[in-house]
Amino acid sequence: MIHKLQIFFLLFITYSFFGWCAEVLLQLFEKKKFINRGFLIGPYCPIYGWGSILMILFLHKYRDDMVALFFLGMIICAILEYVTSYLMEKIFHARWWDYSNDKFNVNGRISLYTLIPFGLGGVFVVHFINPVLLDFYSHFSSFGLSFSTVLLLLIFLTDNIISFRVLSHIRNDVKLFEKDNTEEISKKVLETIRTGGRLKRRLFSAYPNFQHIGTALEKVKGRVEEERQKYNEKQMKIKKKTEEKIAHAEEKFQRKIEEIKEKSNRKIIKAGRKNQKKKEKK
């Protein structure tokens, strides 16, 4: 059991490293410069490790069915990427990636353009790469496997602790600025990230969406202001209608009073005339 867990952990770290390499190469191709991708300090992106492990666990029986591997790999990666994006946004109050500009996307969290490569990745991982890695790790001695696992686990855990401390500071900064009603929200957030130390600046570089935290907050402020305006306009209309109804009711009531007075006066005059006639007869 322990041997199996050690193998799975080494596979997790390996695929996380492969994912980091793919992300770095993509950024190098697109932006012509090296960017250390991922929210951790080390050269690994855990989401790729988890995705690969899930595909190995659930799709190994489809190893020789390329079509099934492709589509099921897409589904697993879509669920993982969507859930990860949602949870990280809820925890850190920022979007780490956003596919809103892609034609086929779901809430900007997943996109068909990225799921197709993930589906192909599932085919390569389960059918081609994983058997090679399993064969490679099978040649490790018991001591070599344990030593590698413990060493990498300590490095990985230390990295997570440090990185999450940095991220919690950023989250606290954003929470603080959410309470600020000035027009300087965006500038303050960006300044905090830029001047907050090397690790914060690395995150700023790795995930450009952090640049849009302040902008997003301003958009929220704009929407709130817009809704407030709509609410005020609605209240004004209701008030106007209410005043019109009250004025109409008062006018109606006044007319009714006048009618009652007129009828009363007629009755009084009529009664006076009758009394006058009676007196004349006498």
C-alpha cells in the first residue's frame, strides 16, 4: 500500500512538472519571455498532476481506446478545471485564468480550445507516458523510492505553506480594498502586489488576471451605482404615482363633500320653504 502511494506521489510530481513545462513553453512562444507559471514557487503546476492522476485512476481500463480516452479525458479535465477555478476565486477573490473571450466557454472558467489539448493529453498520459514512467519507477530500490518521496514531499509541503501565506496576504489586501469607496482601488491593489515582495511579484507575472482585481472591483462599484440609480428612479416613479393617486383621491373626496353640502343646502332650503308655506296658511 505504501509502495503504491509512493509511486502515485512521484507520478503526481512528475505530471505537475510536465504541466509546468507546457505552461512555460506556451508563454515563451506567446510572449517571447520566461514566466514561472503556477501559484507555487517550484517548477510544478499541481492541477496537471491531479488531472493526470484522476485520468490514470479512472481511465486505465480504456487505455487502448483512443477515442474514449480523448473524450473522457476532456470531461475529467473540464470538471477539475471548473471546480479549481471556482474554489480559488472564492478563496482568493481573484480569477486565476479567464476564457471569457473564447467563443466556446462556460462562465470563463473552461474553454473548448483548452479542453481539446487536455483530451489529447489524456491519450498521451494514459496510453503512452504512464506505462513508461511506471517502468522507470519500478527500477527504483525501496530506499531510493522512499528517499525520493520523502524529499519531494517535504519540498512540496514547504512550498505550499510559503505560497499560501503570500496568497493569504494578497487576499487580505483585496478584502481591505473592497471596503474602500475611493476611485483608487485598482491602483492600491496593483501597488500592493507589485511592492509586496518577490513572491507576490512572481504571482503577478505568472497570473496577469491579478491585474484586473481592481478593475473588477470598479466594475462591481459601477454596477452597484447603476442598480442604485435604477432603484432611485423606480422609487421616484412609485412616489409620483402615489402622489397622483393621493391627489386624485383628495379631489374626489372634495367633490363628494361639495355634493353632500349642496344636497344638504337644498334640503334645508326645501324644508324652509315648507315651513314658510305652513305659516302663511295659518
